[in-house]
Amino acid sequence: MRKFTALLLGLALLFAFQAGSAFADSKADSKLNQVIDDVIGTPYLSAGTTTKGFDCSGFTMYVFKKFGISLPHSSGAQSKLGKAVAKDDLREGDLVFFNTSGKGVSHVGIYVGDGKFAHASSSKGVTISNLSDSYYANRYMSARRVMSTASYEKYADDPADQVDGGPDVD
């Protein structure tokens, strides 16, 4: 009974910390923050692109579609879009890519600030992880910026705004 109680307490703490905002130190009212927070906990579903379930690239497609930015349903294809960004220059909304299969880009997430990224994990569903976690740190490959500075600032300042066009990168 003690082990069961300890397990329940541990799970409660885990969910309590993951239920908070995805964006630790960014503008709390950002549209990107709201979109990601709304789907935290959505289950993983292979080839999933809706709130019924996401795979990693389906999750990023869903989020960026809310801003009028169309992404392909493939982490490898997404890794070729936009502008390359150094790990030290990441900002909220940048795509981060990982080699989890040993065969090149095979996982994608969205940087949310404070060294963390949102992604659809095959074991946890949509969640927030640290780039410094050994699993991800050892598999990190690159990052790409698919949202222009103007669009980024627009959404950070006014969460009600919507993008009218497609990808615009500066």
C-alpha cells in the first residue's frame, strides 16, 4: 500500500508541474503559449495531426497552422524549411530537431524558452522536455526558424492576431 501511495503522489506531482504554462519565462499571453498549453497531455498517435492524437510532426503542423504557416507532415522535411538557428540563439517558436532513430532527423519539437521544448512524445503524448535532458542533448541535431521576427512579435504582443499568409522568415 505504501508503494501505491508513493506512486500516486509522484504522479500527482508530475502532472501538477506539467500542467503549468509551457513558456516558463516568455510573455504569458502569447498566442503560441496558448495553442501549446491547450494540447499538453494529448496522446501520441502515429500519423496523428489532430487533438485526438499527434505524432511529432503532426503536433508542429497543428501548432503552426494556427498561425497560417503550413508545414509538411515529416520531421525531415520540416528540418529543411526556414532559416538555420544556432542552439544558443533559439527563441520561442523555433523548431528543434533530433536524431532518435540513428538515421538522421526523426523527431521535432517547438522551443518554448528556458531551455525547454514542446513535442509529441511516443511515451508521454504532448509534453514539455528539457533540451539538456541527456536523451535529447545526445540526439539534438539542429533548429530552424519558420516564423519571421515580425510575426513572432505580433503574436507575442497580441494573442488575438492571426497570420494571413504562409511562411515568412527573416
